[in-house]
Amino acid sequence: MERDSKPMTTALNSGNSASPEPPGGRPEISVVIPLYNEQENIQELHSRLGKVLGALHIPYEIVFVNDGSRDQTPALIDDLQATDPHLTVVHLSRNFGHQAAVNAGIDQALGRAVVVMDGDLQDPPEAIPHLLATWRSGWDVVYAVRKNRKEGPFKKLAYFGFYRILNAISDQNIPLDSGDFCLMDRRVVDTLKRLPERVRFVRGLRTFVGFRQTGYSYDREARAAGSPKYSFSALVRLAVDGLVSFSSYPLRLVTYFGIFTGMAALVLIGWVFYATIVGHNGPRGWASLAAIILTIGSAQLICLGIIGEYIRLIFLESKGRPTYIIGQYRPARSLPKNPEPHS
């Protein structure tokens, strides 16, 4: 099968109130999976998804989003599509990052319900029927909550701390220990697609849009094969973007810190005057002076760093560049043809 090689720049704000109903109707469910160098897991992932979704006896699609992989991932998913009429393949023009790939898949998904999950099999496909049953009982969003994580102690501690800090300072009540693995109703997906942000933290935006939401607890498995694609620095960037995008508390913290240091300075000045006038013995010593200067200088740099993160987001949003660019788009053969990627 030949690829559709027409490039397509895709932004996230469609400007429509909702996605139009495609000719012939929608699949009941779409499963969106971002992939970056996952050649070791694709075959098993596709096999398990096929068994789970086939047993539901409903129209479905699987949306594989290749996020600029450098291994055999692109060729493998193209070969799978040749044998699976339910598979939609989206090749991004380069590696844009996990959150951008998730949004690319959400934008292309046609289902009445859209499931987002990772491609490393830490999110079990066997949980999809439970998410679907909860959605059918009347919930608009069913987010998966990780009860146990089969990961190293350092990573567990880092995730534990991040989610609790985010929950404590966020302007939104983002559920603890919930990642991108979830099911969303079509009206939630359409609302997400209308949001104008370019730097998108999906689990935060999912909370922001509201609707009826509930959690589903599951045990997060260890990665089936291959190496983790989120490096420590990438996890830190994701955490910073999440904290900055959904909390104004760090900015208020800068103000509080300034007030505190100002009061400390007044107390110190008062002590100097008292020691000089009453005790006739002014404080001496370069060490204490150097410590004070270093403390104030460090506080200023920290405050500038916090403000700089907010300015960075403003800068990125002001440029208006798309979050991702689609290089090749190949819709599932079992679905009505969508001649152009959704924008």
C-alpha cells in the first residue's frame, strides 16, 4: 500500500464547536497510542489490543501515532495496517514529544469514546472494557489511577512527590496518581480540541474542561521491553510545564518570599542600629555580610527562574506555532475515508 505523502501542518484550535459526524457514522471507540522507538512492543501491543477490542463486538479504530521514531517502529506499524483494517497510522514529521503525539492522536480519533494509553504495555489493554463500561454508565471521563507501580524506588518517589505537589498548588483539582491513560467522551474530546494552548499538559487540560469524571484503579505494570523514553530531564520538563501551566502559586510564592526577605532585612537593620547606638559596638565581620549577600542573590535568581518559566510559556504561545506537524496520514480502511488530517 502506498503512503499518502502529502504533508499537513496541524494546529490544535479547530474553531468548530464540535467535530462533524463523518459519513457512515463514528466507531464506538478509538484507542490513541503515541509511539517513539517502540519496535520491541508493537507486535504484542497490537495483538492484545485486537483481542480485547474484537471481543467487544463494536466498531473500533486504533490510532498509532509515530512520533518521529528512529528504529523500525514506522515500518512495523505500516505493515500492521496492511493486515488490520481497523488501524489508523499517523506519522509526525519529526519527534515533537509525548504530549504533542497524544494530542495528534486525539485530533485524528473519530470514536464516540476515545481511549489514550502508552505504547509500552504499562497501561494494560485489558483495562479498556472496564473503562468502556464505566463510560456507558454515564461518566464523561474515566481516568486510570495507578495503585502500584513496578518501577525503581527513585522514580516511584519522584512521581509520588510530583503528583502531590501539583495537587497541592494547582488551580485545578488534578487527581492523584492519574496519568494520560483514560477514556473520554466525544464531547470532552471536542472541547479539548478547541482549547488554544500550544504547550499542552493533557491530564491537566482533561481536569480543566470538567464534565462528569471518575477514577478507575489499576496496577501499572513494568515496561514490557525496551528502555524508557522519558529521560530524567524530560520528566523534569513535563513536571515544570504541568506546574507552571496549571498553577499561579509559584508567582505568589515569589511575592511572599520577597515580603519575608524584606521583613528579615528590616529586623537586621534594627539590630545593627540597636547594637551601634545602645551597645556602642556595631557588628563586624565579612563572613556574615557575604552570607547575607549570597542568600539574597540566590533568592533573586530563584525568583527570576520561576518568573522566567512563565515568560517562556508566554513566548511559546505567542509564536502560534502548531504543536505538531503531520508528515503522513493513513486512515483505517474499516472507517469512512477522511481525506485530510483533522485540523
